[in-house]
Amino acid sequence: MAEAANTGMAGKGPETVDGVAAWTAVLDSMERITDAASSLLEQHTGGGADRSEESPVAQPARVPSRASLPVPMPIEVRSRAEAMAARQEIVIRQLEEAQLDVARQLQAVSSIPAIGPSTAPVYLDVTG
């Protein structure tokens, strides 16, 4: 029960302590995923460092499914979960805007006619 005392869970049953730990792990994973998405957005908008020579953003582990959690969300993590949901909604909107921006850029680039030699096949008469 030393863990429970350290997390403010003294006097609560093991199910509650296990539930808080499980939900905390899920929220940690969701934060890593949201941080990765935010990092990609910063790169897109020019707010991040040039990563052309660095390794790509690491893919976070998958979030466990709701069915795999041992208990409903404990009240102790509810405010963190609500804040995470609000942050995710902001990042989702930003990702949608970035996707539209990239689509506009691709459309603009594809409308530029090619210059240089034609890509039509060249036939060489070797029998002459």
C-alpha cells in the first residue's frame, strides 16, 4: 500500500489503485501520440527545427483498447483525461488544416507544365 500512499490513494482498494495505474498508462501513451503529432505539425508550419538530417519522429506504442482496462475511469484521472481530449481536438483541427494546405500545394505544383525534353519515347532507326 506504499504505492497508494505515494499517489494519494491511501485507504482505497487495490482495484482503484490498479485502475488509476492502468488509466495513467493509457493517458501517458495518448500524450506521447499527441506530442508526436504536434511535433509533425511544427515541422510542417516551419516552427520546428529542420529534421532532414535527423531521424523521423518515433512512432509511439498503440493505446490499449477501452475493453482491456480493468475498471471504468477513476475520478482521480478524469481531469487529466478531459484536458487530454481537449488538446487532441486542437491537434486534430491543426492536422486537418495542414492536410488541406498540403493538398493545395500539391494541386498548385501539379498545375505547372513540365519543362525540358519530352518524355515521349524516342525511336532510333538502326536499319537505315
